[in-house]
Amino acid sequence: GIPEARRLEAADTLARLLERERKPARQAGILRALGHADDPRILDILIEQVIRSPLPALRLVALEALRVHPDPASERAAILALGDDAWPVRAAALPLLSAIGGRDCIAPLIDALEREDGRLITEVIETLKALTKRSFHDNVVLWRSWWAEHGANFAGRGRAAGVPGGAEVAGGGDAVFRLGRAGLGPRLQPFDLLPDPARE
């Protein structure tokens, strides 16, 4: 493998490049590379992009990069992304929450189920199933009732999370990942959201 000092130096170089780069397509490439850096210092950079980037495509790419080395510290940023104005960003938060989500994300996911429409409803349901090992389909009243009764006993994180004695959901927790890269499907890619460089 790559020696530790070289790996850290590469991560530092990428972080400096991101600070200087102004072209969104290049920023997205750097964010992807940072996701593979396997350096705990990078986590803060990616979380910052999810929370503060004005460009939906960069928020989306940062969420995808966080999924490479899932860390519970990114849960708060993924929860915030559930309220993003851009639906692809909201969709990209769901697989990350499925992998790392704990007790704090269940109520926001139920709230998301109530306000979403179209295919995101299915993806939110699959994420809730993966985390809780329960299925109340799109019935927000039943989800809220179950959470009020069982939330205090909720244990674990990510796909291993659940309630003691909970039954597995048919299809398991991987259903959300069958929907395509970051839940976007094969047609819409992050660069579809970027401004056209020819028009800059």
C-alpha cells in the first residue's frame, strides 16, 4: 500500500486544490478524490461542502464521497440534506443514512416521508426499512406511532440498527442501493446539475 506519510500528503494537496479551484466540475472531481483519501481530516471538508456549498451538484458529490468511508460523524450533514431544495441531493442523503444512520435520523426520515413525492417516497421508505427492520409503507401515522412507542429502545447504527426482537423486512436493507448511484438512477448524473463550462 501507499506509505502513511505519502497518503496524508496527497490528502493535504487535494484539500489545498479544493480551496483554490473555482470551476465546479473540477471541484467535483477533487471532492470525489477526497472521498477515497481515507483520512479522518477529510471528513470535515466533505461535511462542510454538504452544509455550505451553494451548488447542488457539489453537495451531492460530497454526500457520495462521504459514503466511500461511512462515518457516523456525517449523520448530521445527511439529515440536513434531507431538507435540501434539490431533490437529487435529498436522494443522495438516503444511502448514506442507510449506512450510518442512528436514532437521530428516524424522525427526520419520517418527516421526509410526509413531504416527499414521486420516487423519493419509495427511497425514504426503503431507508426507514433498512434502519428499523419495519415496514409501514407510506403510512406516516403508523411510522410516527411506532417511533413514539419504540424509539427509546432503538439500538445500533446503519443497516445493523433496529429494535430488539425486530423482524427483518423482506428484501433487507439493500433495496435503496438497487435504485442506482446515490439513488439517482442511470440517467441523471451529478454533472447534469453543474453549469455548462462553455457558458461561464
